[in-house]
Amino acid sequence: MSALRLIVFLSLALSAAGVETISSIRVIREMAPNKAREHPSVKIEAVTTFYHPDWGVLFVHDGTEGICVGVPEEKRPTKPYAQGMRLEVTGEVSEGEFLPVVIPKMIQENGAGGLPAHLPVGVEELFQPAMDSQPVEVVAVVKGTSFMDQSLVVDLQIDGWLVRSLMPQREPLSKLPWQLLERRVKVRGVAGTHFNDQRQMSGRLLFVHGLDAFEIIEEPKTTAQVPRVPINGLLRVDSPLRERVRVRGQATHVVEGRGLYLRDAGGSMFVQTAQPVGIQRGDEVEAEGYPVVTAFRPSLSAVDVKKVGDGAVLTPVAFRAAAQRNSAEQCELVTLNAEFLELNRGREASTLICRAGGQVFDAMLSYPSVPSEEFEPGTTLRLTGICELVTDRPLVIPRNATSFRILLREPGDIAVIARPPWWNERHALWVLGGVVALAVMIAAWALALQFIVARQSKMIQQQAQQHATLEERQRIARDLHDTLEQELVGVNMLLDSTFKKLNGGNHDATETLDLARRLLRRAREDSRSTIRELRSVALEQRGLPAAMEELLKPLATAAGADFRVVVNGTPFRLAGTMETNFLRLAQEAVANARKHSQGKNINLRLDYEPERICLEICDDGRGFDLEAASAEAGHFGLSGMRERAEKLGGQLRIESRPGFGTRVYLEVQINPSRVAPAKPLS
């Protein structure tokens, strides 16, 4: 497929998809910001009117309107776009910050083309916001030159308005721009705009491609001999504004590409020049040029600057911040002691915010120089630099100066006089914060100690009560053993004697007597169990598993059986008589196994779960017929276990058959109200 067919195919495809490519700069300029944010596609053919290779700012014109094209760094050509070059720009629209702009995806050069006409405008037309990006021609007087941001800056006065024009500066100039000073010129360029973040115009500038855009139309007045004037003699009542003069003095500070500060017996001033002067601080200098009206003291826009004497020692003037300001301080090399407050680092300068004589001021060190060390707030510094007065009052006279700033020349202009005392406001706040934190910690420790003491006191009280309870139980157990147990033994002996005397003579009486003997035997066993429980410390002090181990193991071993206790889960205490009922039920089961099973192993298992407890007692004895045993009159062991299971609110299962042993299983559901507070376990 040929290239032509491919282009036609793509055009048809885009049309079918409803995608419109913008080809008119006027349509782009009239586009609303919300529409520009959709990034519609553009393809425009236009002529280059200005290009700054270091900034990537490209202005083009299609014969009707102009627009700015923001060229990304990776798409900037090795050879800059020449003025008048025809370009085909393909890309998309971006909303821009004042007018919409074009962001290119591809820029194709199509040879030389004709430049659009530069519209002659006065200052009122020039400041129309809609003039942005348009080629214009203005008549102006050149008031100054300087170099900054890879550009030559030429200050123009247009009908009393100061407007800056700038042009790229990469190669040596064929003409000396400072020779344009005070010439009336025609300047051809592209109108640019200063703007804020709300898309409002805040100033105007001109983008000029080179010095050949300046056409001299009037030379300044000349005199046979240029008069030499002292610094404090400029722009007095009898001085003409545009008269060329000479001043002579000692250079106190040199700013490459912008100018230098001069001092003579009458004071100091700033000499603006883009000329590479090759002058050092302290040199005797003669500058020739035109006076310029600037705040507090005139400056000089120099046509020529030259060294006329060797450097000498510079003595800074002592500066009193609290005194009333005077014109002798403007542009003067001064020194003062000040308290350092904070440091702000910017793209163009490091600013030390300081305080002296009750006034806060800025001391500025231009990039790339930076302070030689980090200063703590409160450090006393000796600063040496150029003083510039500042005012926000309408009458700009020295005594109305509301502040000042110091232009530092190098890091050596900052000297430390005294370090801040350790005991300062910041450290006082640290100490206060530490004291507060310590007080909070002590208060928290006191509260915690109070809580611990209360808990220990409660624990001691519980232990004392428990000890008293155990003592009382021991006393009751002794009384039961000494009275009830002995009396039951006596009753049992009387019943045995009566049974022998009857000798089966009366069947009904014998049967009743036998039942009474068995009930008495059961009562004796219960009383012994109760006495053992009363004497058991394990249930109170070590919990249910330990109590079962202590009380039930002797029952099993007395019958020759091996007894083993297994506990699963984390044991917890139970409220009320629940643990006693568990223990008595297990005791009854083990006693039954001891009497009837003749087994060799009796195993007890306790399972503790969050919401239930399970008790299982198994033996490997001979077993029994459960239904027959349940129906047998007077079989109190099984009925006693069921009664205790009902008291616990649990489910009791007894599994046994002859020859296969016996399994007793109890499951009790637990709720929080039936769980006792933790007790100390020994």
C-alpha cells in the first residue's frame, strides 16, 4: 500500500470514528478550557515566529493567528527552529495557563516560508490580553540590558511603560547590546504574557529572536565631552534626564551579566550593564551611561564600564537597624550583627531571615552560592553586604522606608559571632515537654501502683477468707468423723447383730433390715466422701483436675486398678457448687468401678471448651446390664450420678454391657455467669 493510500485510509477511518482533527489556530485560541482538557487532536501548518531552544517555547503563525507550542525536551531539535521556518505540527491541545497551547507529538520542517506582518501597536494595544502570541512592532527607548536565564534581557520604555524584551543567548553577539542604550528603536517580536494561576494577565513582555529585530530610529543627544558627575549629583533639579554622564568609584559588588555596585565619597549606586566587565571587588571603575530613575537613589544604565585603578581594601559601613533610614544607606556596603531566625532555600537564592534592632529582614545569597553551614535559630551573625531599602508607602523617600534587605556577595559575608545559649525557647519547650511527660508517667505509675495494691489487697483478703474457710472445713470434717461416723458405725453394728438374731426367721423383716443395712452403708460412704472433700485443699487451691487426681486415685489404687487423668483445653474455675458436683459424680463413678468392674485401668478425661465441659470415666472391667441395674431397687450409685447431672444442668450417658467395661460421659454447657473469677492456684 502506497503512502498516499495509507493517508487516505487513515483519514477515512478517523472520519468514520467521528474524530475531528483541528487545523486552525483560531479554533484553538477560541477553545474553552474544559474543552481543551479533553486534549483534541491538532494538525497545523504554520511559520516559526520565535523559538527559545533552552526553554522549549515555540511561537508559530498560520497567517491568521499565532499560538504557543510547548516543545518537550526530548523533542527539541539539535539545530534550533529558525525564524520563518515552515512547520507541520501534529499533536494535541492542552488548556495552558493563559491561552490553550499545543503539545506536539511530531514537528516536521517544510523549508523556509514568509513571515507574517508585525502589527505596529501603541502601548494601549500592546497590553490588550488578546494580543498574546501575536507578532507586533513597538517604538521604545532602550533603558537597560542584562543577562539571565539563558537570555539577553533588554529593558524598553514604551510611552512611559517599562516592558522587558528577551532573546535566546547561546552564542557571542555580533553587536554590543549595551550600545543601544537610550536609543529610540523599533522592535519586532512576539507578544508574551505574564499570568497568574487564575488565567489572568499580570504583565506583558516581548519575545525577540535577535538584535537585528532592533532598528535605531533616533540617536540620543550627544555632547562634546561627557561630564563626570558624583554619585550624589545625579538627577538633581538642573540635570537633564537623557544626558550621558560618567561616574567613578570603587566596585563593592559585581553581579556578572547584570552590573555592579559603585561607591564614591558621595554614596553608592547600582550600575546596570550586560557588558563582561572583568572587574574585581575593590577596583577603581569608571562607568559611562544614562541615569535611570529608581527607588531611593538613581542608578546608571551603562554604555561602557572600564577599570581605571587597582583594587583597594573595602571597609563596610556600620549599619544600625533601629535608626531612621537615609539615602546614604541605599546600595551601600554595610555590616551589622543580627539574630538568625530561619533559612529558606529557593531556586535563585538562599534567604536568611534575621532580626536586628527589633526589625525582621532578609539577607540573600544568590545561587549557586550557599551558606557554609547550617545555623541554629538564635545564632548571632555578622552580615556584610549591599543594603537595599524597601517601602510599601506611597511617598518613596528614605525616611519612609519600612524595611531593608542585605545582598550577600559570598558565603564569607556570613560570620558567626555567638552560638545560641543552650537554654533557649526551643530547649525550654523540650524540657517542659519532658517534665510534662515525666509527670504523666509518674501519675500513670501511681495509678497503676494503686491498682496493683488494691488487687493485692483483695487477693490477700480472698486468701485469708479461703484459709479461714479451709480451717472451718477441717473442723467440720473432724467433728463429722468424731461424731456422725462413729454413731453410724454403732448403728451398723446394732443392725448386724439384729440380722444375726433373726437368722432368716422372718423374710419380710430380714429384707427390710437388709435394705436398712445397705442404706446405712451408703450413708457411711457419703459421709466419708464428704469428710474427704472437706479435708481436700486441692479443689480450692489447684482446681478440679488436681482434686480429682488427689481424691480419686486412692479409690482406684485400693482396688488394684491403674488410674490416669487426662485434661484437654485450658482449665477454668466454675462458680458455686459446680466443681463439687463434678467431683462427687466422678467419685461415684470411680467407686462403682472399684466395687463392681474388677478392671485393671480406670481412665478419667476432662475436656475444657469455651462453652462446655465434658467428663468421661472409662474402665476395662467386666461391665454390667444397664437396664437390670437401673430397675434394681436400692441401686443408689446410678441414681446419685443422675441427680448430680441434673443439678449441673448436663447430659449424662452411661454405656456398659457385660464383658466390655463401662463408660460414664457427662456434658455440661457453660455460660459466663457459671464461670468463677480466677483464683490463685498453688
